[in-house]
Amino acid sequence: MIKSAPLEKIMIETDAPFVAPAPFRGKRNEPFYIKYVAEKIAELRGISYEEVVAQTAKNAEKLFGI
């Protein structure tokens, strides 16, 4: 799904307290781990981490009006 969804429609979050990214699987999820989610999105889409971070930040700003 992450490969086909427009990047402009993707939000990244860490609300699932017990579904941490792979390097931390089995531990409590923390907001700090969001970078691992962005890295995986970049890898799967074949784009840079920086591009994912920039676009998802814009998406959050637009959604929350900040």
C-alpha cells in the first residue's frame, strides 16, 4: 500500500504503543522511532528519507492547520 499511495496523502505516527518498528519490536513504541518508519517508507518507494520527512511534515501541517 505504501508504494501506491500518493506521498501527499501519507501521515506517519507512533500511536500504536506495542507495535514498534523492526529494530525495537517487542518494546514500547516511542515518538522517537518515527524516523524508522520514514526510513522504511523511503526505502520501499525508492526515494530519499529527506523527501519523505519534508512531505509528511507538510501533510501534518496541512491536516492540523499549523
